[in-house]
Amino acid sequence: MTDDTTYQALAEALIRVSDTAIMRSFLTDLCTPAELRALSERWHVAKLLQDGQMSYRDINAETGVSTTTIGRVARFLRDEPHGGYRALFEIMETDRD
């Protein structure tokens, strides 16, 4: 497991990137294709869950993401104290206004 200082340094590096092309390049350098796919799928599932229009089964059918992963994303979106998904959705909503 990554120590907190290293984890903090990564988080600080990520918030400095405001250009999508640079972020895509960084993520490509940082992650394996499988890791990028998993991160992208989780983010897509989080958006679908946030929208609230689809069941887990419907999300699974549309995305191919396992119901276990969908349930995990849902738990972190709604129940876990970290609030990362919720915070990012709030920021994105504020940016639209």
C-alpha cells in the first residue's frame, strides 16, 4: 500500500492538470490499459448511478461491468465517508452553472 505522503503527492499532481490532453497522456503513462479501463468503467458507472435512472442490471447490460463492481461503486457513491464521487459531482455541477 502506498504511504500517505506519496498518495498525497499524487493527488496534488492530479489537481494541477487542467488540460484534458495532458491528463490523458499522464494517465496513459501512469496506468496499464487494464487499469485505465477499470477506472473509466467505474467513473461511467458512477455517472449512471448518480443519474438514478438505471438499475444495476440495466447498467450491467449496457456497460458489461459486473454487478459486484456496480455495487461497490454505489456503496462508495452513497455510503462511504470519503465522499470522493459526491464531491466531484458537486464540483462538476457547480462548473456547469
